[in-house]
Amino acid sequence: MNRISGCALTRAQTLLPLALLASFTATAASGAPSATPVSYIAYYEQDGGPSSKALHDRNAYFNGLATDSFAVRSTGKLTGDVPLDDLRYASGLGIKSYAVVSNFAGSDFDGALAHSVIASSSATNNFIASSLQKLAAGNYTGLNIDFESVARKDRRAYTAFVTTVAQAMHAKNYSVVVSIPAMTQDDPSSDWTGAFDLAALGQQADIIQLMTYDENGSWSDAGPVAGLDWMESAVQYATSVVPAGKVSLGIPAYGYDWNLANPSANAQISWKAIAPLLASSNASPEWDDASSSPHFHYATNGQDHVVWYENARSLQAKMALVPKYGLSGASVYALGMEDRAFWESLEGTTKQ
């Protein structure tokens, strides 16, 4: 899950994640209907915040809700409260719900914390027991494991952990979503993706939530946040080792604003803040063909900025990967950063 500016991350240290199920009819960029139903999962950040309002205003556009509500302790027990009112509201609309559990601590995903949980059988057992309690309390459909910044040396331990947890969840008829950083090949030596044995994890998960966003971000040089070329390479690899129908394409409802004079001021910017910034700065958007992504430059207080983001054209180009590869659908991060125009840009989002 992405946690920049109040929800913050780093490509080399922290990243994001996002959702699934129930039928939507998707339309490819060509206008041709997808061969299979498409599922849209919206990631929900905070009870009573923008995500709550968006749930009430825009629930017709998605059929899955993943609440980023829980963090794990080193003992394996979970912290965080079940957003009961919003879960009841979503359930009444027939929206599936997933409890997101992460190793986020302080301002970052914590690899050492993940190690303490996955390397200990007692912590793993506590994780399972605590997760089952939260799932029952919220009448959730399933569990979304979002462990990030896991050390590459913990690759086998993480696979074993997910296997054990998935078996316990399935025994109680809960679905399992596993969020995975985008990768274009299996590289156990990688500090960022080496811990994730996608082929093995795909055997255990019902959905692999592919985090095809944060290709570049506030920690890096300016560039596409979710370039089509990069996303497609990640999808090609994922579908070579995991059944395509298990893969959910990550779609960002945000961009990044890079301060070229002061990189410490780089910041995430929500989809719905882009249009006002374009208007106030009188900037002229440009289009990058390779990544199918827009960007623009502007100046304020004598400092030059560049913003990479998504628009209707870029979203439609990237959503075309879903029918092209037969993916389960898309997972959007995050509910409340977008508006109705965002969902309308994801073609074919009429709820059945």
C-alpha cells in the first residue's frame, strides 16, 4: 500500500499496494468487450476520512473494498480497528471486503518486523488467530497480506508463511490476496523483489495484487509513475508463472510532483488535485509515447517542478492490459484520491 504524505513510501524501502471479485463488464481501449468479467477493488485508507466519503459517493464503480486497517506486531498479533460502519454499508451493497494486514511501522514498511513474524512459528500462529478474529469481527470476505521491504534472505520463509496462512484462511472459507511488487523477472538477489517467489506465492493466493505503480516516485528521479511499457513487462512475467485470472493490475489514483530545486520537497499528488494544479499553473501537458503517460512542468516560488500523473487517455491504455492478458481486473490505490471522472476513464465500469 502506498503511504506517501500521510501514507508514505520509498521504492527501495517502502512501496504500495491494492483488490478484487464480482462481475464488471470491461471494455478494451478498442471498444471491444473483455472476454471475461473484470473485478475492481478499491483500497480504503481511513475510517471517516476521504475513503469513507468516496465509498458512499462512488460505490457503483467497484465491487471489492480492501481496508488498509491493520498492522502486525513482532509477536504476530494485529493492531488496528475494524471500520464496522463502512463495512456494513459495503456489505449491504454486495461489495466484497478484504482486510489488509501490513508490516508498516512508523513511516515505513519494516523488513525486520516482517522477519520476526514469518521466521517464528508462534508469531505466525498468532498472526493467523488475530487475523481470523478481525475477519470475523468485520464480516470480511478475505485477507490481503501486504508485506513489503521483506529481506531477500527471507524468501523461503515468506513463501512458507504465506502457504501456512493461506491454508488456515481457506479452511475457514476466506479468500487470500497477496500484494506483490511489480517485477519483470525472478531475481532472488534483488533487494527489492528477491523475497517474492511469485510462482510459489501464486499457487497459494486467490489473487496476486500486482503493484504496478511507483515505477518512479518522490525518492527517485522524475519519470512515469506507472508506465505502460514497464507495466506490460511486469504483466508478461507475472502471467508466465501465475494463471492470468489470478492477477489484479495495480492502478494509481495519484501522481508525483518533483521539486527540481529541492528534492526533499517531492510529494505525491492525488488524481483530483491534478486539474486544479494545471489550471492554476497554466502548464501545458506533454505526452510520453513510450510510457503512455502525461507530464507537465511548472514553476512556483522560483522553483521548477515536473509532475507525472495519469489522465483518461493513460488509464484507458493501461486498463487495456486487463482484457489483453485475461487478468482478473484492477486494484486502485486509493479510494478518496480519485473522483467520478477517474472511474469513468476506466472503460466499462457499469456495475452488474
